[in-house]
Amino acid sequence: MPPSVPAMRTIFALLLLLSIGHAAEVPENLVAEKIPAIPEGLIQRTAPYLESRTAAFLDWHPLRREVLVNTRFAETPQLHQVKTPGGARKQLTFFKEPVAAASFKPATAEYLIYLQDTGGGEFFQLYRLDPGNPHPTLLTDGKSRNSMGVWSRRGDRIAYTSTRRNGKDTDIYVVDPTNPASTRLILQVNGGGWQVQDWSPDEQYLLLLNYISINESYLHVFDFKSGTALMVPASASEKGKKVSHANGKFSRDGKTIYFTTDRDFEFHRLVSLNIDSMRPAISSLTTRIKWDIEDYDISPDGKTIAIVSNEDGFSVLRFIDAVTGRDKSTPKIPQGVISNLKWHEKNSEVAFTFASAQSPGDVYSISTKKDEMVRWTESETGGLDPQDFRTPELVKLRSFDDVPISAFVYHPDPTRFPGKRPSLMIIHGGPEGQSLPTFLARNNFFLNELGIALVVPNVRGSAGYGKTFLTLDNGLRREDSVRDIGVIIQWIKTQKSLDPDRIAVMGGSYGGYMTLASMVHFSDQLRCGIDIVGISDFVTFLQNTQDYRRDLRRAEYGDERVPQIREYLEKIAPAKNVQKITKPMLIIQGKNDPRVPLSESEQMVAALRGANIETWYLMAKDEGHGFKKKRNIDFQFYSTVMFLEKNLIK
């Protein structure tokens, strides 16, 4: 006879009590130094927050109203197909490694191509996946770094970039995906920032972008007949001033090039250019919008353009006339962030990924004929009510030199957590990144269960606030952005709801450097710091980062081969200033990181421990620039919670 319900409850309670007394084992792929054993009780407490997931739009099915999405049901994000809004997600790939991007073959969808790396190393390879065949076909060399291919209009070829020639330059290649042996190099370039943007409708030209830095990039047109690439005259620098361009596309009839540019404007605006004359004069379509146009796509009939502007971090979607730029409609969408915008080739519908503070990333679409968001996926939140997630307050401040800076501030529920609350500043990477009011995922645990306020700043050098703002931390002004953090710390101290004596800082990549630098400059005002794949010394970073990235990063941080620059970079290196750090640190790193190499974290850990600073260290042998496998992400989160409970909350 089965036990009664009360008896079952007693059994579960006893099992829970027993489990709390035991510690979780460290997975063999992780190195966890000085990190205490993870108690089962913590695993139980955090479990719902670790089970949220997201879905990202990748592509429309070219013939049917169906979508290709990327989402995770096991360890890593994989490809799924959804046939109807709200329908079941049919899983297409089942790999141990995450799939980064994918798209159907145009016109027929007889197969798809996808992009994937191994162990977080970012040496991405292109593969063809045929229906019903679980064994993909490798299209690239298996060793170099390759980009996601851009389809020809007929769908019989893709153009992509690869470092296979010398490991440094991103040359242009073309391949027929049905025949990997057809791969051919069509253009050798100089530099690691070249990108394929689009094919012309007659397939005689490729639109290319030479990305040098976030403030400098130039459009080129490659002619298949001559085998040469010429810069688009209207994209050239003017009077020695650097100009940035992005998102180049041919019009549907091939007579016009569209792209975004900050030429003669503070923000990226959408412009058009007649391809026959290539005249220097360009037609601006969005000058009235004093924000960056981050994404756009052209309707199948070529008459309408869907655009997304980034307005103080929030996305605004508009449909505009492709010739005049006049608004046709502005659909009503909730406050949040839109990405991956694409029109269906057979109808008036545009799809995208949308996320907000109270909604995980999910796939939506809107038709020009009906101003209503259609939801294709509904990602889980671990059984938690999304309406209970806190929404941010946008705080605008003036820094030490009157430069405007801002932060999204998430306050815990004051009824559950009365009194002055501890604060955790979370600094974005880049440095040309931007903190956005998107879904916090597991970080909601800090707010809802620990009562920690989250302060998410956009200091100088962040994207989204104009090209001048982007340059204010360049070269010898690097530490001005750190001083911005000091201004935010002072703001926290003035807030009645925040505890001036309990402030911590956390960041990843360049945000990791900002975390370390903040601990150097403000250690007396901070309780602790969490550095995730951060730069600890710009000189050693530039010497050891992957070859294809080095010159791209020198454009931002300065050239360490120049004596004056080298002296400055060594002077501000956190690894050389550990004597100024007096509070505990948690450092997290992926062994295979191609951007910020393992050596950056190892030398910082050694320096901190040499100065007798309490330092926890977590390293994953099967990860790169940030953890992507769920078991690793979970362990990182457990470690972070314990670190904050010990050093910030108490």
C-alpha cells in the first residue's frame, strides 16, 4: 500500500534535511581554488532561478510561416523549429557544444547551415545539416576562425570570412554548401575586422565592411568580374575624421545601398546611396531620430523598412518608407530590447527576439497589416512569476567633469527587504558595450532572495550615447571611466534605501578590468569584487590575445609598442597595483578564452595571493570567454552567491 500524502511530505522533508548537510561535488572540468564546498541547501534555494531559459530568433522558413530558433533544453543552446505561434519546439541539433547561429537555404530550405565552436575557443566552423541526417557536413577547414555565411540570392553559395590563410586576417571565401571542395578564396585582406554584409541581387557584387574600431569602419564593394574591392566613396573619412558604418544592404532591385553611419551626425542614422553613381551625397532617412539605428530590414517588395532605434537603452520599432524615410507606423511594444530583426520573404511579417526585465528573450513577429505582437515561443522562468521580477529605474548623473552618465537601478521589494540594502554594481564589457534593461535571469535571485540592489551603469565609452561619448575613455583617458564608477559609488551613498557601507562590484571581460580597477581605486569603499574573464594588464593582454584581435584592440586601448602608451598601460594595470586592493576577490576564467587569455586571470590571482588578499578562483577547462554550459554556469552562480553572502550581505 503506497504511503499517505502526509507521510510522503514527511519523507520529502527528511530527505531535504539530509541533503542540506551534504556538499555538492566539484565537476572534474572545473578548478575551484579556495571556494568552499557548495551546500545542497544552496542548490535547493537557487534551483528555480537556474531553470529559466531564453529563445532567440534565427531565421524564417523561406516557404512557410515557421521559425528557426536557438534555445536550451539540456546543457547548451541548440537549434529548434517552431511551426506555429506558441507551438512545440522541435529540436534539430543535439550537440554538447552550443550552436552560435544558423539559417535555412533560401528559396527551398532543403538544408541549413550553422556555426559552432569547441570548448569556447571561438574558432567557429561552418556546417551543413541535412534533414533526417544527424551527422553534419563540415564546410570549413576545422581549424581557423570563420564567420557565419551570407547567402547568395539564389541560395547556391555562401560568402564568409576566415583566418585560415595566416591566422590573422579575415579573408573572404565563397563555397557551395553542397560541395565543400568548392571553397575558394576570392579576396585577401589586411586586418582581422573584415565582414561580409550582403550579395547584390544579380550576384555580381558583395558588400563588405572593414571594421577597424567602433569609431572607424568602411564599406567596400567587391566585384566578382574584376576580383577587386573598392571603397564606397561616401563611406570614406572626411577631413581626417574617423567615420563608422554598419549593416550594409543592397535594395531589392540592386540600385541602392542602405547602411547606417555616424558621418556628419552624432548617432548612427540610416542612409541610402545610389549604386550607379556612388556619388558622395547620401540620402538620410532617419536624421530626425537622435539615437542609434541598431537594426533594420527591407520588406520583400522593397517599399518598407523596419528599423529599431536604441533610445536610452530601450528599443523602438518603426516601419518607414524606403525612399523618403517617413514613418508609416510605430507598433506598440512593451519597454524592452529587440534584436535579430528579419522580414519573411513571402508575407508582410517581420520577426525578432524581444526581452525585458519581466520577460526572458523570446521570439515574436509583427505584421504591417496588424499592429500586434505575435508570440512564437514562451520561455520558462523556473516556475517563478515573471511579474514578480523587478523593473529598473533609469538614473542619470553628471560625472566628475560634467559628462553625463547613467545607470539602471533595480531595487529589491521594500516590503520584503526593509531598511538600507547592500548594492552590487554590474559593469558591462566591451568597453564598447551597453547595459540594457533586459532579462536578468538568475541574477533575479540577488534581488528577490538576497535583497541586494543591482546598479548597472553605462559609463563613458559605452555604446548607445553618441560617437563622442564612445571616445571619452580611449588611450590615455582609460581611467576616466573608472572615475565614473567612483561617482556612482558616491551616488549610492546618498540614497536612503541603500547601505553606504555594503557595496560590491562585478563585471566580465572589459567589465572585469573595470572591476579590478575599481578595487584598486575604491577598495576602502567596497566590500568585495568579482572579476569574470577580466583584463589585469593591458600590455600582457595585447601580447597574448589572439592574432586576429590584436590590432582591433590596439585601436581602443592604445599600441603597447609605443613607449608612452606602454608606460601608461603598465601604470594602470591592476596586476601591478594589488597593494591597493584590501578586500576579497572572486576571479572566474575559461581556459580556452581567445579574447582575454587564461594568463590574465592567473597572474592576477598570483599577485593577489602574494599580497595576502583572500582570493577565490574558478576556472573551467571546457569554456572560453564566459561560461556557456549549464553545469558550469550553475557552479559559477553558487560560488558567486556564497561569496556575496560572506563578504557583502553580512
